Amino acid sequence: MTLIAKALGVAQPTASRHLEILKQAGFITVQRHLKWSYCKRDEAAIGEYLNWLGAELAQRPEVKQGR
């Protein structure tokens, strides 16, 4: 988590919290080994969400009109 926080320029607790939200949403998995945590994206879950979001947005008239 420390390397991710450093790369993003945020505090470690902030990065950890955001990663926990992504984990709860099913967008990443986290495996711990000793003092390290390894994060991996779940491309299928992210793709499903993007498809759902696109379908939801397509149904909204204000989005279709570009507002």
C-alpha cells in the first residue's frame, strides 16, 4: 500500500481506504504475504460494471442529449 500511496502522492491511510472500497466492490483482490499486500484488478468485474453503467446512462435522456 505504501508504494501505491507514494505513486499517487497521497497518505498511506488514504490509499488503504480507497483500495478497501475497490476490494469491497469486487474490483480488486488483495493477497497478503508477510508485510506486503499485493493488489490485482478483476478485469471481468470491472468490465461488467462498465457495461452496466453504460446501459444505465444510455437510458437517461439528459445523458443522450449531452447535458
